[in-house]
Amino acid sequence: MDRVKLGNTDIEVSRLCFGSLTMTPFQANLSVEEGAKLIQYAYTKGINFIDTAEIYDNYQYIKEALKNINREDYVIATKCYAYSKEMAAESLELALKELQTDYIDIFLLHEQESIHTVRGHYEAIEYFLKAKKMGKIKAIGISTHRVSGVFAATQYDEIEVVHPIVNKAGIGIQDGTINDMLEMIEKAYNMGKGIYGMKPLGGGHLIGQSKEAFNFVRNIPSIHSFAIGMQSREEVDCNVNLMETGEIPEYLSESLKKKKRKLIIADYCIGCGNCVKTCRQNGIEIIDGKATPNERCILCGYCARNCPEFCIKVI
Ligand code: SF4
Ligand code: SF4
């Protein structure tokens, strides 16, 4: 698989990034061993780039996988919500400790919305800049579901990598169309920012048109790489084939078409509304005392972590 330099950083990544959220207990629920083997399998197929986050709570899968991966040849991107230097220090130390590594390749501030949000998190950025000087971080970035988030990255030299939501239908973009997003991404790319997209299949909504949706993002010249969740070897093979040839092999296509992801709410939901408060997409509401997802849900699974009854799952 082709590798590219991520903007002006010195980091070289495969054009496909392993989205690791889907292997966690709230989604595919792979064991640590199964998840680690899958990451290793993807690495043998050329995927040297993995995306995680503190809230995914899956560092243990990656730590296990790293036992059979050349760390120097592997790129780990993680994210946190820190806004103070203390929080940033805690998040970095947690990642280093749980991943058992000396450095994180890309540390991102999670879900940045605009220039104001970035300003509000600037103390954390300052901490990461110091950590970068000490060799504990190689590059600093942000993830965002907003065009205004990508714009914010263009206003800060310190932000070297951007992880924006991008898919052909514009699903999950909170403040504009896919064309608005592409225009801003191109601007950031031309400034030398490393760009790796997220949710090329709209969190699963575009699974019925996987090939077209995948190729849409694959063919955007201003996107260096993009993350896609993979839960099985079959999915790894399919995505690697798509990246390399633009096609899904016949033998994989039928079984993958049957996969339709959805958000499941168990009957024992108590209607507390925590999920509604967590969701930034307005993708879930309380109807008749029970949480009910709507068409705005992008199946990110973030709400599941805040459910006191553990009754949300993406399957
Ligand atoms: S957080 Fe869980 S229990 Fe509370 S409303 Fe949402 S699904 Fe129901
Ligand atoms: S309802 Fe949950 S899974 Fe859907 S978009 Fe909101 S946080 Fe994500």
C-alpha cells in the first residue's frame, strides 16, 4: 500500500488508517487478543497507521499489537479533550503508560469546533508543544466534525494535522455541506497541514454504496489518508483492495453488503437523557421515556460510554 508524508510533518503513513473504535466492547466487542491480531494483520497488509482516542478506552489492544509490530515503522494517533496543562499532561502520560511506548506520533485535541474552542484549549496545546520538544510527541493535531474546526487549524501554525469528517453525502458535518468541507480541507492541505479523514462511509450509513463512498474519499487529492473502522480480516482485505484497486473483490462483496450497522438501545433504558447530552449530532432523543436514535445519528458510539445502564451498542 502506498505511503505518503503527512503534510509538513516528517511522518509517513499508509493511505489507509486503521480506525480502532469499532473493536471495543461498545461495538464489535473483540477480545484484546483478537483486536491485537487484527491490527497486526492490517499491518502485514501495509496499514502502518492507527487512530485511537482516550475515550475509546482501547489502548490495551494497541499495546498488545505492538508486541509484533516494528514501533519505528508504526504511527499512532490519539486524542483527548484536555484544555489545561494538567489535563494534557495526564492524557499524555496515560497514553504513554497504557501503550507502553516512549512517544505518541500524533496527539490531537478531540472534537474541536472552531477557533474559539482551540483558543480555549490553548494551554493544552502549549503543554503538547513542550512535550514535542522533549520527543514525547511528534506532531499536534485536532479532530473535528465542523468546517469551522478545519478553519481553526489554518489559523494556528501549532496545529500540524487535521482529522476532519468527510464523506460523499456530508453525513455528520455539523456546519455545512461536503463542498464547504472540501474547500476548507484543500486550504489546510495547501498550507502544509497533514489531513486524515474520518467516516468515509458516514459511520455506516453509506455501507450500501461502500465502493462509491470509499472511492469518493480515496480520490480527493487533498486527503493524505483516512481512517475506517475494521472489525474483521474480511473488512481489512476489502478496504486494502479498495485502496489499491478501487474495487471490492467479488468474493467479499456479498457478505459485506449484508452488514448494515445500527444503534441498538436495550429495553432497560431508563430515559435518563445522558446520551442526549453527550451527542453533538442531535442524533438521539427521548421518546416515550426511552432513548431513540434518529436519522442524524452517525453511529460514532460516543453516547454508549455515558450510558449508566450500558444499554447502547453499535452493531
Ligand atoms: S444514557 Fe442510557 S439509560 Fe440514559 S437515556 Fe440514554 S440509553 Fe437510556
Ligand atoms: S446518538 Fe450516539 S452514536 Fe449516534 S451520533 Fe449521537 S453519540 Fe454518536
